[in-house]
Amino acid sequence: MTQTLSPPDIRPASPLFSSGPCAKRPGWSLETLSSASIGRSHRAKEPKAKLQRVIEDSRDILGIPDDYRIGIVPASDTGAFELAMWSALGARGIDILAWESFGQGWVIDVVKQLKLDDVRVLDAVYGALPDLTAVDFAKDVIFTWNGTTSGVRVPDGDWIAADREGLTLCDATSAAFAMDLPWDKLDMVTWSWQKVLGGEAQHGMLVLSPRAVERLEGYSPPWPMPKIFRLTKGGKLNEDIFKGSTINTPSMLCVEDHLDALDWSREIGGLEALMARAGDNLAVIARWIEASDWAAFLASDPAIRSMTSVCLKIVDPWFTALAADEQSAVAKAVAALLDGEGVAYDIGAYRDAPPGLRIWAGATVESSDLEALMPWLDWAFETVKAERAAAAS
């Protein structure tokens, strides 16, 4: 493939390809927040109705069953998932699947913070999945649906036992609103507003199956429970949390912003349309990868490749011959060059991942912007490569 050091003529209309917080929906502006219930108590009738609408609109768009509880909880997906773990774990043994940084973080929570003993970690390197057939569903099972920092997702829910004895705890923060989640296979599910729908930070969503509610009402963990983690009162589920009464004070500006994103989701066709947009975006990158002689997907298997957090590795022989620290420096230089040109912000690989690039391709990103970005990736890599070669000669 012929390369040129001249920058491409066409630039993305939006350079926002961060994997979190992610790009706003097309056409978003601050005017969408003009009806926010600011200066009001979140317990008042109108603000509480908006919080309840977030819950019901999420249920409707994602197809969450009527007998599943949905709540808005503190501290983004991290807080939501830790709330789930600290509330439910310890009743039986645990299998944790970890193939990227967030899954490894849940391992630390369970092993070093909760200090549980009957724990088995099934892990894999970046770009791969653990052996899903080895999972023991007599235990509680913890996993991320989509590895945001590795670009690897589980292929479907077929590997999850329908007759499982334990609970499935699923961190779905880069998957919800972009992938079809099999709710009958999931018991405790979390995500955050700032991922697929491009919302603002610090608010998490928690979904509980009837089996999860049964666990919470029939089991009391032996450790102290912080107030923001308490889902029960007197041994019964605190139903108010799942009717718009949040544990602590939410931002009504963020609520208004998320309602706008949910409205947009419904207007374009709901979950199917959101999935289709993400799929089209991944296809843009895949076509470019097919023609590239220097880049490849970190997830080589298409069946487990994320269509939201798309992670790329550099396979150019010149690059692979470099020492590890030099590889990291080159990858960072490519991302920094694109940032400096104002064509792509925040697309460096996650700090624990192999050197490369990570491009958000969720539903709020326009395919036309990705089409425009691809030649810039070639330009940036060839520019950095030429500069390094010249410096070494």
C-alpha cells in the first residue's frame, strides 16, 4: 500500500473517539438541558418522575423483563458493580472471568478486599477470552460482557447455564445499548450513562433478576455495608431505590442529558438501530484493517470482537522488532500526533493493554467520521515511523 506523509484532505467532523466518557449523540447541544429540574429536590414530584422515566425508558429500549428491578445508583459502573458484589457475594463459591483491566479489578475486590476464599480466576491475555466451557455455574459467576480495554466481548449468552445454581454478575458498561443482552441468563447487571449513549459521569445503573432479589433478601454479608451500598431494609429489598428514589443525590442536569439520549435512541429505532450503528462503525474499521499492512485487531477472532471499544495492535515488522518501551513510545506518539492535529482525541491504548490504539465506535459516533479518520491513522503511523527512522540513522 502506497503511503504519503502529506496529511489527508478530509477531516472527521467530530474528533471525539474516546472510550469514556464517549461522544454525545449527533446534533447534541447544551440546549437539550434547558428543561432540567435544577435547584429542585430530587425527591420532589417532577424530578422523581424524571428519574423513574430513566428507569422505564431503559427497560423499554433494552427489553428488560417486567419482573426485573432497575435502579439508579452512585459512582458510575464501578460503584454499581461494587455495590452488586459487596451485597451478594459470599453465599457460595465464585468463578471470576478476567481478560482485561476491569475484570482484573473485580478480582482484586473479591480476593483482596472482601477476602473471600472459595474463588477461582479464569483469565486470558489481552485479545482473547478465557475458556467459557470451564465455568462452574454452581458458583456465582462474575464477568464483563465487553472488555472496554481489550476490545474483546463474550460472543453471546449460550455459554451461560439456564439452570444455574449461582448468580451471574455482569459488568455490561460498554455493551448495554450496543449488544443484545440475554436477560434470562443475567442476574445482576450494571452499566454507566457515559458509555454507549454518551451521557455524563457518576451515575450507574443496576438491574436485578428475581433470583438476585431472593439472594439479597435471604443472605446478609458478614462485612459492614456502606450506606451507598445498602439495597435492603429489615431483610427486604428497598423497593424505593427501584422507583426513582436514589440512594444519594443525583445530578438533575445529568438526568436531563440521559433522558435526551434515551429519546434519541427511541427516535432512531431503539436497540436494533443502536446495534446497527455500532456494527456499521466496526465495519468501517474492518475494511480499513483488511487493506492495512501495519495494523490489526487486538481481538483476532471476529466472534469476540467488540463493536464499541475497538482495540488495534501494530504489526508492522519495523515496530515489532522494537523493544517494549520503544513500542509503547511509538504508539503514544501516533495517538499524540492525531490529538495534536485535532482529528482524534483520546485514542491511545489503555495503560495496561498492549501498545496500540483504541477507537470508540459506539452508536453515537458517525460512520462518516470513522471513514475520514482511517487515512489519518495511516498518515500518523507513517509520519512517526519516518521520524524515528530518521532519528536513528
